[in-house]
Amino acid sequence: MEEIVPYLSSENKKFDHVISLDEITDEFLANIEKIENFRAPFFNNIPIVEKFNLPNNWKIVHKEKKYVWTSPTTKDKI
């Protein structure tokens, strides 16, 4: 993506780009830390992605937030 996006932009080509991210909530992170001996890296990437600026001539045409899964361990909705 890092190589093709500037190329397509310079060639005035149109394309769609979709990123799907799981929003790991603070509640889920707090609940998962309570589980003894549970060690797995969980990160909420939403704040990081939202800091990126859109490339020139890009626009957000649709943004949707919905629950995709429920943690079987903590019962939190993700």
C-alpha cells in the first residue's frame, strides 16, 4: 500500500481503500488484565489510526462502528 498509493495518486487513478480495525475498549483491557496468567498483547489502534492525516484528494465517504464479536473470556463487546 505504501508504494502503490503515491503511484496511483500521481497517475490520477481512482481507488477505494478500506481499513477494518477492532476497537479494543478500555473496559476489555481492564477485564483481561484481571485474569490470572493470561498473557496476550491487546492494543486499541483506533486512536493511533485517527492521528494519521488523509492523503491529498482523499476523503472519508463512510465510517461505521459496530460490534463484531463478544469476548468469550470477559463477555465484553468488541
